Amino acid sequence: MGEAGGSAARAAGATGGSAVRAAGEERALTSVAAGDRFEGEEPRDLPRLWHVTLSVSGEEAPLKEVRRALEQLAHDHPFLLTSRYANDHAEIRYWEEARDLHDAAAVALRLWGEHRQTAGLPPWEIVGLEVIDRQTYHQRIAEGYGPPPATPVGAHPF
């Protein structure tokens, strides 16, 4: 079989057909639905750990009140690892368990607003969000350019 015939046979075989297509004949295209997995891939519906860094800022507030509010947030949100703060901005770092990055980011974007009243957080706005998977977090740490592991846990001034 020549080059063209071999290509047609391979194409027909790839679609499950056994006949060689005639020149100019179109083959049926198949699609893969979003979220379909190939053999050996991890299931997408299982929760994974995501490292979240949420940055907020706004008008100045007394440092004691900011610290107390962040400590209350840590109590309300048990996965909170550490927070750093000043009188006009803060950074919160924690692990979130979620199905995918979109879910982890959605939770993170609601965190400050949903806990603002109950924790007494300042009326600051979210100015930054980073969500990375566990492997990327550990890779950054190993390469020396990620944030150091959050120790000690708690709320600390910048």
C-alpha cells in the first residue's frame, strides 16, 4: 500500500472502520467531553489540597483589632495556617480542600466577606489571590523561591 493508502487505512482504523476511505471522503469526528479522563488519570471529582494566599488591604485600623480579628478568623476557619498583618493590609495563608482550582478560589474569594461580621474583620478589599496545588507548593519550597512553610502558625505582624 502506498503512503496515501497507508494514511487512509490508519485513519479508518483509528475510527474503528475497516475500509479504506476514498479520496476526498470525510471521516466522522469524535469529541471528548470536558472532564473526561484517560486511563491512568486521577479522578477529577476527588478533593485535593490547594495552598491559598489571600491578600487584603484598605484604610488603616488599630493593630490590636486587626490581630484579634485574624485570630478569630483562624478560630472560625480551622484550616487557617498563618496570617501576617499591618494596620492597612494583611495576608492569609491556608490549605483548602476542594475538587478543583475553581472551587478553591471561589471559597477563598468569599472567605473575607463571609467572616467580616462574625470575626470583626476590617472592611478591606481583596487585592490578591493565589491558589496553587500541593505539588506546585512543595516544588517552589524545594527550589527555594516559594514562601517558607508557615511556622509558627498564627497571626503575626509583617
